[in-house]
Amino acid sequence: MRDKNREDSISGLFRPKSREWGGRLPVDLVFPEERSLAMSTLGWQAVYMQLEEEEAFYVQRFFWDRKKGGTVNPDTDKKLSDFPLVCFSLTFEGDYLKLIQSLQAEGIEVCAGNRDHWPLIMAGGPGTFINPFPVMPSLDFIYVGETKDTFIYIAGTLKNSFLEGKDRQQALKTIAGFPGVYTPGQTHRVSRQVAAPGSRRLETPAHSAFVSGQSVFRDSFLVEINRGCPHGCRFCAAGFVYRPPRTARMQKLKDLISGIRPGKVGLVGTALTDWPDLEDFLRWLEAQKIKFSLSSMRSDGLNRSFLEFLRRSGTRSITLAVEGISRDLRAAVNKHFDREKFLQAVEEISRLQFNTLKLYFILGLPGESGKDFQDLEQFLEEIQQARFKGMGNRKKGIGLIKISASMFVPKPWTPLQWSAMISRQEFESRCRQFKKLCSRHKAVRFASENPFQARIQGLLARGDEKVHELLLLAAENQGSWKKALDRWSMDMEHYIDRQIPLEENLPWERLDIGVEKEYLKREWRRYWQGSLTSPCPDMECSQCCRCGMQA
């Protein structure tokens, strides 16, 4: 039996090289979450492989260890503070606190302005595309981009500075004007770096560097199918910061899989069923006797033959994101939700006796009211009717319907970035109302997220450098946000409990992710009108430019 703690590099495709420290730039890649999540996240693994390919670098990995309250290195006994370049991968707002705790645990000065010597502390990843400014006072620079060659060139330039004996300030000056580099105090505005701007093809899909028994997706080789989403849901940052949406070529994925022959493949993407080759690719995997797993899908992409194939191939659970609780709210967020097709999908899922149907909703969207809960009540009835209809004369259908409700968090670079959040008490009240509606139906279970944590996420999402003080206070109090808020000099409500005027300057506008602010304003107005905007057309951005994105 395979050891669940074992971790394998991908033979035939990538294997870490044994190198000497001397004559190279030592780099540590820090994923400030538990190792299981790191092994399920592709961005930092792509950077790891890119650096490993270059002889100029000595690379090590560090992961967050909750018990230690700091980072651990699974490869050697070297410490994070031993490395002249420390690179954090920021995926979620919660990573900001762990970044500070990681520095403190290693005795590294937390505020960049107080550091006199190497190391340089930088960050990359999705967090730097959205709003890194709450944690910016701890960083020497960030890289806002996803292109291989540019980051390698930046690291190579820093290698030369380090080996030539330059101090940290001299090293920072050498990269301050590089594309995608934001250096506090030296950079006015920075543009996100994208390979082949405007292209709709994902020429280099990210994939696993390691297959791990410790991964959330245990023993799976993960591969990216698409990046970004064409639908433009008005609450979703990924649908805007990753414009234009891109899809991988099936032949490239086949070549990749054929080269390594994994036992199981996990398909990663924001809108898997939008990929026209999805079913053909899954049938090819089945013919190769390779197991597979899928992330969340859209109901309008689930026809009868595809669901029959999934059930026959061993899939036991289907996850669908509904988002708004009513027809009006789904139109307002630009969901493009076909209620009839959704109910047809539920009927088929029940007919095929899938064990579990997971449904995700968002509570607290702007303008949500009692009228929306009346629509929700009817919608839940329709879901149960579709479930029973699929069962026919049999006693079995969908075994369990799991409904999860999250709290709306206004994210930068979305048309709802100006919105206010509801209070914790109001969210809890709406959850009780939702749970009561669910309790009327057999085999329906309701769960909701922690509203306090959601509001902290909102604060970090919309914060500026003044929030850094709160991060320091939370770190001093063993991660207690409540104790930190009691001592913070600022007001949490200022950041999240008010609707921001459209003309107000926003902290994250020092980034240029490629979508014009005027487009987001138009989409904000269309939210309140309940008007749908068509998805991104299947063409190069130089032919559309509807959102201001240009090739």
C-alpha cells in the first residue's frame, strides 16, 4: 500500500536537481499554508519547476506548519532566514498574516523599511494581482504577473547583484523598473504581465510538480484546463483579473499526460464545462485507464450522455454553484443561470443515483431582500420535485443534497468592489431562515461559513497599508483577530460596512490588471438594473476590447 505521506516528483517530466549552494542565488519558495494545500496549488509549483530548470539558482521549498507556528523545510535543514531571496506565494487574504508570522518565527525584521541587510522579501501569485497592499509594508517588492521569462530574468538580475556584493537597496534599484515589478516608494503603477496578451489559448497550462499522498487531491496529477472565465459574474475576481479567459489545447494535454502516465488526473479550472473538448478528453483518459476528478461545473454543461459517462466512470458527487438565492439576484450578478436546464440536470443526477449533489449559494448580495427568500423557497421545492422525478418508481435517487452558504465579500477588480458587506448578525439571521427552508425537505443539509472570518477576509480584500498594523497585532496575539481589532487604531467598519463612492481612489488601483475602471462602473450600474452582459466572445481581445483589455 502506498504511504500517504510519500511525495513523488513527476518522473520523466521533472525531477529536482542536486546542486551546490555556492555560485548560485539561493531562493526559497514559501507557500504560507499547510503542505496539503501546497501540493494542490499549481502556481507556486510552476515557479518551482521554472527556477529548478535554471543552473543559476539553488531552490528550496517551505510550507506553513500550524503546530510550529512558522515554516518548515521538507528538503534540508536550512532555515528560511538562510536565503537571500525569500519568495512568498500569496493565494488568499489569510496568507498575509502567515507571511508576517513566518518572518517573525525566523527572526527576520517584519517591516521592510527596518531591514538593513539581505534577504529580500517578495511575493507573487493571485493575491498580488488583486490587492497586496495590506501586507506591502513587509515586502521589498512584488511581481504582478504569470510569465516565465520575466520572473526568471528578475531573479537572474538579483543573483548578479547578490554575487557582486551589492547591498539590498542597490539590488532593488536594479529591478525597480522591470515589467511587473512593484517596489514601494519607487513604483507609481505596475501592469500585470501575461504571456501572449489578448490570446485565448493557454499555451503553457500549469500542472503538478509532485504527486503526493498528503495533497488535498490525494495521489492526483493536477493539470490546468482553463484560466479565467468568460461569464463575468460580477462578484468573482478570477473572472476579471485573468482576462482574457484562456483554454488549453487538448493535444498538448494528451502529450503531457502520455509522457508521465499518472494513475489519476485532477482537472483544474474556473469553468470546466465551458471547455468544448472536456468530454472527449475524459473519454480519452478512460481509454488510457487513467482515473480523473473534476472541480465545480456549470449545470448548463451537464447533458444526459455526459452525466451517464461520469457515473459509469466512478464519479459519485456533483458540485454546482448557484450563487444568488433568487432569479433576480442571479441576473444581477450576471450568472447566466438557466433554471430549466439546472432542474433537468438535477433530475438526471437523481436518475443516475449520484450519491451527493453539492450546491453553493451566496448570502448578503447587495439589495437582497425577503422577496428573494420567497423565490428561494419555491426554488428548493422545484429541486426536490426534480429529484423525485428522477427517481421515478425507484426508492433511490440523489442520496444527499448538501447546501452551503457563504457570505458575500466585495473583491477588488469586480463590479461589486464598491459594495458594503452585511453584518455578522444579519448573516446569521439569513442563515437561520435558509436552514429553516431546507429543513422542510428530506435529505437536504445546510451549512454556512463563519461570518466573522468572512468579514476579516473583506477587510483584508479592501484594505490598504494601514491594515498592516492590524496584521502585526494579530501576529502578536497568536493569530487572534478579535484581540487585534480591540487594539487597532483604525475602524474595521470604514473598510467594509460602507458603500464606497465610485469616484473614490482605491488602494489597488496602483495595479493595472488590464480591465478599465469605466467598464467595472458600467457593470456596477447593470447590477442594480438586473441586466445581463454577454460572456466574453470567442475571439482575440484585439477584436473585442469591450472591457478595455487590449492585445
